[in-house]
Amino acid sequence: MSDQGMFGAPGTGDTSGYGGLVRTAASTGSSERPYGGYFDEVADDLERAYPLFSEAIERVVVDRGELTACEARKACGSF
């Protein structure tokens, strides 16, 4: 394995000049109810099925036709 990149450049071998760019992840906040569509029914069903849902899930995000439930770190392993 070689540590040299394209044209003998050390590191990644990026000769474009864009190697120093850093992408930051966009953090979306929690979506507010009503979510719209059938997402409210899904959230209600989850809350009925798992009584500690409101403690275990720190936020719910509805974006681009998808519902994402983000688990709180303290709840890991409690399912």
C-alpha cells in the first residue's frame, strides 16, 4: 500500500485544491405535530405499543416522506 496519491502527491492525492473542504452535517430539529399524512397514526401506534416512547425518543423528524425517530442515549438498550 502506498501513502502517495496521484502524481506522487503525499496524502490523499487530491490535486484539485478542494482537499481542505470540510462538510458539516445539517442537524434538523424536531418536527411538530400534526406531522401530516399517516405519520400521526404511526406515532400514535408507537406510543400505544411502547408506553415509554416519550422518554425513549428525543425527537421525531418528518422530512421528504420519511419519519425518523431519534432514540435518546439514556434509553439505549431499554427496548
